[in-house]
Amino acid sequence: MATLAACSSGSEDGTRLGNELATAWNDSTALDSVMNAVKAMRDDLTFTGSFDEALIESATQSGDTRVEMAAHLLTESDENFAEGQAQHIIDGLLEKNFDAHAAQGRLVAAHAAAERLNRQDAIKALEATLDEKAASLSINDQMRVYAAASTPAALGRALADDASEPNADKEHINKQIEALRSIYSAEDFQTFMKNYEQ
């Protein structure tokens, strides 16, 4: 029963501090106070699960992705943050739950929150994990992610840069281009090729 009571209390405190995090976002003194309160609360809890979930849920409901990212950063290690957010972005792009603009928005928000909380290593981990996860996909899924997360022109230039490397795997790059042919509309593919061939 004591455990249940602690979970209930942790959940209420998480919701309260998630709301305070959103309110304090633009006030650095207030934000420091909320961050200290979150740390103190987590240090006092035997199990932080209910508190963490409530904090993140409350921060997410604020509608400000930077606040949502901050809540994740306050409750997760750099590695767990990177793993969770990278997977969320890749799944979202592959399942078409969001487009390139939304994916970019999440990355920009993650950068802003990490900067605010002085957690730059979390961003380095996120970018490395995103690259790693994208590279581990099949060529078709990999190119679906890249096509969703970039413009045809930018992706054309990026692949051209890859192709100009001394040890470039031209066969692999050709497979990537063929995958894009079936992903892009005729017009987008033309834009991609124009930038690739420049």
C-alpha cells in the first residue's frame, strides 16, 4: 500500500512540476528552480517511473515541444534520450505520422532544450544515434527516411558529396538513387538528379 501511495504522490508531483516547467520556460530563474525541484523529487523517490511519466505527459500537453524535450532530458540519461527520440523520429517518418518539417521541428526543439539545460552531449548522442539507426535500415527504408527528412535538392547535394569521396561506394549510391526513383514524384526526382549531377 505504501508503494501505491508513493506512486500516486509521485504522479501528482510529476504533473504539477510538468506544468511549472512549461510556465517557467521563458524565465531562467524560475526554470532553475523547477529543475532543482525535479532533481530533488527524483532523488527522494524509490521508484521514479510514475513521476517521470506524469512530468513528461504534463510537459507534452503544454504544446511546446521544447518543454516536452526538457522533461525527457530531466528524467533520462543522454543515451536513453538519444535512443528514444531517434526511434520516435525514424518511426514517425517511416509510418508517415509526420513529415520532414515535423521531424526537423523535433530536432530543433531537442537542440533548444539541451542548450537551455546545458546537456549538449545529449544532442551529440541523438545525432549519432539517428545516423546509426538510419544506416541500419534497408536501402529503401533508409531513403524513405532521408527523403522525408530532407528536400530533394538537399538530398541530391548530400549524395553528390558522398559520391565525390575517394572511397565512395558507387554501387551503393546507385542503389540509393534507384530507391529514390520509386519514392519521389517524377518532378521531385528530377530536382534531386539536377542537384546530384551539378
